[in-house]
Amino acid sequence: MNSQTPRTSLPDRLVRAFRKQRGWPRPARIALIRKIVAIALLLLAGALAVRPPPATGEAGEPLLVAARDLAPGSALRPADIRMAELPVDAHPTGALTNSEAALGQTLTSAARAGEPITDARLIGPANTALTTGTAAADTTAVPVRLADSGVAELLRPGMRVDLVTTQEHAGAADPLARDATVLTVITDRDDHAEGAAQEGTLAILALPDKTATQVAGASLTRAVTVTLR
């Protein structure tokens, strides 16, 4: 029987050729090295071409996102929000999954188009608890129309303020509430866009339940402003 010559792999043949090239002229050695490098690159390209694509993670699940850039204090309307799909592991905590939970609610901070809408972005228990650092059951969000729009422009979410009511005669002011937390401020521009007829900037403040009731009542009949703490 004739014995068959064992077949050698391409890498083995390249190694043998590389060992033999030591006695070759320099141009021949350089040409061989270039061939080896070219073959190695071709093999690498072929391996990458047949490599399966990386896993894309979990299937997308719907959640609510901003349909356009939104300003703080915006009352969300159907044109402001839309549904989008993201992997579940990309959903932020408190992400809303239906538009009914957001329509008519007030946005506490600006949102870029495509950003998920969470419960903490809207005026409500979650935002109040996070902003004030207290249990949601202990505080209430109260809208207060401030008489001094200049002071209102200084307010930012998370700031602590005291509320006072102003009297008709100059220089007189009565304390109304202490240590309120600013949740958001709705500017005159935003207010007018919603068709509001009243003057003054609307501030949403977090207060203890009992105090919140008193402030809400007083703000209907008297001018209210704030002092910064």
C-alpha cells in the first residue's frame, strides 16, 4: 500500500517557508513577510465576517417619552408625549408606561425630545418626596401665585423659602408659612401659553398638609410673596 503524505495546514506551511527564508535575499524575505501578513489579515477578516452579531439584549418594552423639547412647568398635552420602545433594563425607575398617567400633569424640569417621562418628573408624591427629602404622605404640593415676579425668577427647584402676605399699606407683611420647598416655577410665558388670565408667576411649593391648606386659602384673597432662606 502506498502511504499518503500527511497534509499540512496553511499556518504550518507559512512557518516552514519563513524558516527557510533566512538564506534568501533581503527583497525575497520582505516579500514573504508581506504575503504572510496579508494572509493573516484575510483570515481575520473572514473570521469577523462569519462571527454572529452581538446579542441586542432584551426585547423592547413601551414607555412614555417626550415628543419634543419641553420647558419646566409645561402641562403635558397629547402632542408633548409619545410611546417608544426601550429594553426593560434601560427603563429608569418610575418610568410611565401609558399616556393617561401623564396627560394634564405639570412637568417640574425641562425635558429633551426622546427622554423618558418618570413619576419624579411630574408634580406629585414622588417628586415631592425626592425634592423635599420627606415622606410623600407628609407633604402636599400647593400652587401659589406670587405677587413679585422678580423674586420668582430667582427660585429654583429644591430651594427653601418662607411665605408672607403683603398688605395694602406699604411696608406691612404677615408671615404665612415657613420652610416651603420649591418644586417648580411656571413662568409668565408658560402661563400665558396655557391661557391663564391672572397676573404673577405661579410657583408650586411643597408644604405640610395643614399649612398647605392655609396657604392655598390665603393665596386666593391676598397677595403672596416669598423670602429666600
